[in-house]
Amino acid sequence: MVSMDSQKSLCIVLLVLSTIAILACLVIDFEAWIVYAVAIFGIPLWILSLGLLTMAKPRPEDAEERVKEPFTGY
């Protein structure tokens, strides 16, 4: 099982890498297939990592319960 700290670190790294890839495709004139690959993989990866980062932050009233049983009750 992946701990919360390693998941958060992984999400931050993926968010930064996908942001750099998206911005690079906007600024630099790459081949079309590279831009398509970034659009197919980079943009959903950016959205997924941002969503996981916001899900990882518990509300103040749920902080104690989240430590005991993370991500339950969906």
C-alpha cells in the first residue's frame, strides 16, 4: 500500500512534469506527433494529479478520521 506522503510526492512530480510538457508544446515548435502525445497523456495526467492532490487534503473536521481510515466512505 502506498503511503500518503509518497502519493503526494508522486502527484507533485507528475503535476510539475506534465505542466512543463504542456508549456513546452505551447512555446516550442515540436513535431505534430509529440504535441498529440502530450495532449493525449499530459493533459489528463495533469488533471488527475491535481485532483489527487486536492483529495489528499482533509477537511479540518475530517482530519482525525482520515488518518485512521484514508479514502473510505465514497
